Amino acid sequence: MGDFSADWLRLREPADHAARSAALTRDVLRALPPGRPGILDLACGTGSNLRYLRGQILIFDAASSGRQKSRSDPEWLLVDHDPSLLALVPPAPNVRAVEHDLRALDDHLFDARSLVTASALLDLVSESWLRELASHCRARQSAALFALSYDGRLAFEPAEPNDALIRDLVNRHQRTDKGFGPALGPTAAAVAADLFTSEGYEVRIAPSDWVLNRASAPDQLQEQLIDGWAGAASAVMSDPGIVEEWRGRRRDHVASGRSTLMVGHQDLAAFPVRRSA
């Protein structure tokens, strides 16, 4: 999918929040320093990651009765290149939203940030960009939490003969340049794990798969995914008729209420290892 419109982000947010690893998120929150930690949210869109993490902070604090609850009011820096999306981030105390072209990871973005986070970003970036990000995190000893990196797994019910073909074409398209150089696509979480480990981090990964059917999500979410996958597949193959036939059959399954789609994602947390002198 290459749609980053406000409508698409709004449509996918409930599925994103339901799929994320709450346990991994709470591990990260537990590792944050006392006081008022700084959190940097890259490619923030309209603030979905902020909304999720704030909810998890409240749960974490409620479960930490008797402990100091100073983590419940961090200083947030939300960054995106699209001013129209930033304009939809609700104003709130201790939240600053800034426009910035993330192809350039300026040092000042990372100053005083205990946690660097992003959602649905890593599969769009290149290995060199991600290596630079890991280096910035290591220089500040910042923890990292990257949610919902697509990992190449797609499953469809009921099955259709060309499901595997479309999946392979989508995964090929995922490796094309999305503005940050050749994209990591389905290898993003594995590459991130290697890069952060090489910077001296402890890395943990948890699944965060979408499982979408009429009981769990609006039909429109499945329909837009199917349309997006068809567009991606058509961009890397020469027979659009095959893709269009597949698209029509899959949308028919959605319309009849029979469809279930699984989209594989992974959440990754990276913890700086404090070595004694």
C-alpha cells in the first residue's frame, strides 16, 4: 500500500492498535528512565502511534501501583513531512508536531529522546537509512520501538488460484524505492534486528498480524487493501488482466462476507545495553 491519506490512516488505525504487541510495548515503557522522558515519533501521520502509546502508558501506570508514575507525561516530538496530516494531530500539553523531510535524519531530532518510535515505517526505508537511524539511537542511548513492519506474509480465505502470485508481486513491489532508497520491504524487521544488535542493543520481536474479516474490521479496509495490492502487482507485471480478475474475485468475497485477510507484521523493540566501565 502506498496510500498515506488521512482517510486511509483513520481507516486502518483500529486494526493497527488491535494487532500491536502490548507486552512488547510495556517492556519498552518499563525500560524508560524516571522523570519526564522524551519520545520521538517518526512519520507520525495524524498521531496514531501517540494515541496507542498514551493508552498503554495509562495501563502500565495502573498496573504499577505504588511506583512513581512519572512516565505518564512524556515530552513528545511528532515528525512528519506532510503538513496536512500534522494539522490533524490534536493539540495537547507536552506534544509538539513538526514538519520535516525524514530523508534527512538531523541530529537535533534525537536530542533528549529516551525513546525513538515509529509505526508502519521500516518496510518503506532503505538499509542505509535504517543504519543511520540505529547510529543516532546508539549515540543517545535511546530505546527504540518500531511497530507493524510488514514481513511478506499474506493469507486469503477463501483461497483463489492466483493468491500466491499476487503476494509475490506485492512483495517484489515492496522492495522498490519509496523515497528513502531501495525499500527493505518484507526484510525490514530482520535487518533492523541485525543493525541494532550490531550497535550493542538487545532486540526483541513480536508478531503484530492483522486478521481482517467482517467481524473485526469494516469491509472498506479489506477492499482498499485488495485495491492497493492489485495496483502494486500491476506495477511490476505485464498482464493486468490476471490482476484485475483476482481483484474482482477477492472483492466479491468481501461483499458476501466470506473474506478473511491476514497481513503479517512484526513489532520490534531495541534496548540499549548498559555496559559497566
